[in-house]
Amino acid sequence: MANYKELEGFGVQTLATDPDSPGWVGSIFYNSTSGTFKTVKPGGIAVGTWASGGDMNTARYYGGGAGPQTSNISVGGLNPSGYLNSVETYNGSSWSNVTGINTTRLGAGVFADVNTAALAAGGEIPAATATTAVVESWNGSAWTEVSDLNTARYAGQAQMGNPTAAILAGGNPAFANTESWNGTSWTEVNDLNTARGNAGSAGTTTSAIVAGSVPAPPNSETWDGTSWTTISGTSSPGSFGRKGGGTSSSSAIMSGSNPTTNFTEYWDGTSWTEVAEMATVRNTGTGGGTATAAIYASGGTPGGPVATTEEWNAPDLVINTLTTS
């Protein structure tokens, strides 16, 4: 019988700490610190899991959120006390209250690469529950009103871009029109194929995806910088208030909703696959991140809005301790 060295060309290596490089996948090693033999297996989206993060200071739903898992921002929203202008930022472990937005609203479309620079576009305001076209820019300390949207709306698909280059698509009540932001003004570009609001969305100004919504289309759409293309829908196509995480039209996760679930699905550029569920059933939360490191915070549940935060992580590799019997 061949031994490990004959099969691999080298003996079992001794390491003081577990490796973090995918190049170790398929290997066996000895961890001298723990005194155990371990194996390195492939990671990826399929083995991703949700874990608890720090709760928001104010429970809400219909907040607008964007940014990475460790530098997220949540703007406005609604709870039993009414419409909110409060803004919170997340540092990867806890939320902090910062300067509130000037125009109190829910359902703003938010764009951010980090929580110290953001754009909040549109929303619904308290006055006769009217939609607004107001857009505000955040510099880490204050909000400043900038050029309005061409079409007032709330719950438009955002998280596609950043404060200087963004795409806002659709929105309620049931819009299909898409607008592009160049850092100074908004320009109408090609419409969605299907009108939708409250959908999950993620990506950039040249490669993005939207999924689900109300009304409930049986499809999703991808954006290539010029036009939208209809693709297959998630397994819960009637999703309401989903939250997305992703950096392109070929890698994204969508979570929650339909109308209140804990489902998470992954888009690999070809098809949707259900992966690990969140612990908390909810919709219309706030969040962002990528397909491998996302965040979902607050949202509506059957019992009312919650402040709960969950973090999604899909490791590059999985390390297991070898046991003998």
C-alpha cells in the first residue's frame, strides 16, 4: 500500500497555525499547536453559513443599506414610532449612530463602497406617504442634498455602483425605468424588461443583477452597462424586499423575503442554487456585501421590526480535524 509521501511527493507537513491558502486544498497537515492532524477541503458558496453580528441600535424595516460586511451603512426606514431619519454604520462587529439624513424617508436606494461615503436616492416620505426624488450625499460626517432623480420612487433597486457612479433601477409603484448617476446628475437609460420594486440587487454600473420583487415576476435580470437581459428567476420568484450581496452579474446572493422567509440563493452566472438559510425569518431589511461576505440587518418579521444582524461568510477552504476510531 502506498503511503502519503509516495502519493503526494512529500511527507505530512507540520504547521503552527492552520493555512489560509486555497493551494492547501486536498492536503493533510499536522498542527503542532493543537497537536492534531487536519485535512483541507474545498470551501466556496456551497459551504457558506450565516452567523450572528451586532444588533442595530434601532429596529426598523425598509431601511436603505449598502457597503461591505465590515463597513456597512443603513439609512432611514420605518418602525412603530414612524418614519426614521436615523443613520447607522457598521464596523464588522457593532453599529454606531451617526448624523441623520436631512429628508426623513423609508426605502431609499443606497450606494456605498465604505460607510464613510454614500449616496441615498429617493424613498417614501411621511407627507401623505408620497414618493420623493431627493438625493443626498454622505461624506462621513454630514449629509448634503445633490441633484434629484428624474423620477421619484421608493424601494428602487440600488447597491449597483457607488457614490460617484451608480445605477438605480425600477422601484415602487412598479417602475421599469433605470437611471444612471455620474457623480453630478442622473440620466435616464434603458428600462428594465419587467417593472419591479423591492427586489434584491447587486453589482456595478457595468455588471449588475436584480432578482424578485413586487409585483412578482418569475424572472431576474442582468445589466451589462447598456441594457437589461431577462434570466431565470429564483426559486421564490415572488420575493418581497430581498437583500442582495455581490460584485457582478455572475456572482451574487439574495436573501430573505417571499413575503417573509430566511431563504438564501446564489447566482453563479448560469443558475440559482439554494444555500444555507438565515436564522431569522424577515423581509425589507438592510444589508450589502459580496457573495462570499454579506450582511443582512434589521427587517420586518411577523412580530414586527427587529434589530438583528446576520453575517454570511463562504470560506475559501474548510479545515477539519482528523479523528481515528
